[in-house]
Amino acid sequence: MNDLATVSNVPEYSVSEISGAVKRTLETTFGRIRVRGELTEVKRYPSGHIYLSLKDEGGKIAGVVWKSAVARLGMQPENGVEVIATGRISAYGERSSYQLIIERMEFAGAGALLARIEMIRVRLAAEGLFDAERKMPLPVLPRVIGVVTSERGAVIQDIRTTIARRFPRQLLVWPVPVQGEGAAERIAEAIAGFDAIAEGGAVPRPDLLIVARGGGSLEDLMAFNEEIVVRAVAACRIPLISAVGHETDTTLIDFASDRRAPTPTAAAEMAIPARSDLVADIDHKGSRLISSVRRLLHEQHLALTRAERGLPDLPGLVGSARQRLDDRAERILLALPALVERRRSALIAVERRLPDPHRLVTMRRNGLDLLSHRLEACTHKAVARLRAGMERIAGRLTDAPLRASLREARAHLSGAAARLESASPLAILQRGYVLVTDPAGHPLTTAAAVKPHAKLQLHFGDGKVDAVAQGGPGRVRRSEAQEKLDL
């Protein structure tokens, strides 16, 4: 019974056989397919392979782009973009998973393209690449114009014809593919290449760039919506005009360029003014300038004429001024002596009213001597009154010790009075000495201080006498026999 239980007619497979069978079934059933979905989990590995996932509302499938297929993919995978991926289903046995081997990729209709363009526009606008402050003015008359466009087609011919008709200028054409795989990279390289040309080199540096393309569908114009192209335009240091598509077409390059033209022909007209318009404008401005100069000259002539009429007779003015100058000079010559004479008379009158200085000093000195004699007399009288009073007081006192003290004080007072009397200048002069002073009252203590013929005053005990020094030092004679005694 046990042997029968273990026997079964279900075939037995190994893990490798099952994995191989699943892989063969998938690859046979889904040989080459197109899968529509939204890109997610996009990641580029250092090996060059790109791993990603495609999802929709009901599921998700893993995908891989091998390094050899990346260049032919047709677009750059980005998260959030709806695409249609072309490839084949394969299984990866080691992880029991299946994946889509992607060989080609394209946007899933206009809606996906517009969503991707809007996503790029929002990101670049946040970086400030579309700010108006970054835009440069176009040159009025560029010497060299660089054109980035396809070398085949009507665009370059329209630009050449328009510029030759309006004002012939030197054109530098950098031919690039304007659609398809690798077109965006080539356009960005052309813009950066023009910007890298040095001034004064063998190849002239353009003064203006035109990036142009004819009309087409949204897919045809996608190269001009790529981020690499927009960044190249924003970084360009040469003023740039974008002319991509028709008037209703708008690409991201239009936001980053300095000016946008609706068509390539309009871009050429915007870049170069018409020669006839310039000549007419110059003629018009020249006529206005000549008219303005003539009007200005006429106004200045009228102003000069009016000023001339208002000017006085200059020779007559000079003659009158010269006559007034001569008159003033003569009056000055007559007025100065009269003025000096009047000032001299006034000074003499003032001098006559002034007192004699020597006489005034003598009167002051006599007054001082009089006060000195009066003070001395009052001092003697006061001392005598004090002495008499003390004697009267002493007579009334009977106390012997007090009387003795009074006698001692009287004796001390008498001695002090005697010393004061002996030290008095008047007492010295009473003994026959003479005090010699100059007229100002300063004492002369040495013979060398006396100059010949100097006026002197000799002070005696009873008065003073004026004298004049005769000869050198040591010989003094009395002057007039006039004595003036001070009381």
C-alpha cells in the first residue's frame, strides 16, 4: 500500500527547467511588444545600464535598457513621463522575476509631451533662466551673424535672402539636425561653440545668433524643448533670437532667448534693419539737425543783435570814467594837505589843554609830603595822649606791683618810640643827610646812576631843592636858589 501511495503520474521538473520554460514561454508568446505606461524608479547605474519601471492604474512591470541600446533609445527617461516602450519580455530566473528589455522609447502622445515640457519649464523657471533681467539688447547693426539651423531646407535660404535684401552682412552657419535622435545635443554644442569663439581670432566672433527651424509637429520640435538646449541658450553671452516653428508654435527656447521671432524670415528682419530705412532715417535726422542748427543760429543772431542795441557807447563811457578819475586825483591832492593841517591844529589844541606833567607830579609829591608830616604829627600827639592817660591811670593806682608793671611798660614804650624816631627817614635827614631822587621820585643811590645834565631833586630835613648834574659822576651843583618847603 505504501509503495502505491508514493507512485504518481505528475511529471517532476528541476528549478532550472521551470525557469527556462517560463523564460521561453514569455519570449515566445511576447516576442516584440509595445508597452504604454508611466516611468518610475528610473536609475542609471555606473555600468551604463538604465533600470526603471512602467506602471499604470492596475500594475507595474520592471524594465531595463542595456548600455548598447541607450544611444538608440530616442529620448531620455524621466520619472513621471508617460511613454510607449518597445522591446521584449524576458525572465530573470535567479530572482524569479520577469522584465521588459527596452530597445526604443517614445512619448505617449501629445499629452505626455506637454506634461514633460511643462515640468521642465517649471523647474528652469524656478532657477531664474527665464528672468527678464537676464535678457540682453540686440545690436543695432551686427557685423557678423551666426545661424544655428539645418543646412538643408528653406530656413537658411530665407535668412540669407532676407539679410542680403535688407543689409548684406557676414553669415556664419553651424549646420545641425533640428529633429530626431541627438538633435538637442548638437544644437546645444553649436550654441556653446559660437559663444566660445574668441575676439580677434581667425574665425570672427558673431555679434548676434539666430536659432531657427521651420514648422512641424510637437514631436518634431521637441529638440528645442530639451533642457540641454535651454541651458545652452541661457548661458550664451551673445544676444540670441529664437525662430522655431510657425507663429503659433512655442518652445522652451523662446523663454530663454533674448528675443523671439514668429518665423525665420522675421528673425532676419529683426536682426538687420533695412538699408533703405537706415538711409531714410539718416536723411530725416540730418534734415532735422540742419534745421535745428539753422534755427539756433538765427536765434543767437537775434539775441546778439538785441544785446548790441542795448550796449552803451563804450568810448564815451571810457572818456567819462577817465575824466572822473582825473577829477578825483586832483581833489585828493588838494584834500590831503588840508586834512593833515586840520589834524595838526586839533592836536595842538588838545596839547594846550593838557597840564604840565612835571608840575602835576610835583603837586602830587608835595601833597604826599604834607600828608606824611600830618601823619607824623598826629602820631606824636596820639602817643603823648596815650602817655598822659597812662600816667593819670598810674596816679590813681595805689597798688605797687601794678605801678611797677606800668613803669616797665612805659620804659618799654619809651625805648620803642626812641628806636622808631631814630629809624625815621626824616630824623636821618635832620641830622644833615640828603636823599637824591630823579624827577619821578625814584632814589639814586650811586653816582654812576646820575647822567650828565640830568635833573635831580635833593630832599633835606626841612624841604627839597631841584638840581642839575654838572659833568661826570661826583660833581653836583645846586640849581636855582629856589626852595620849596613841604609843610
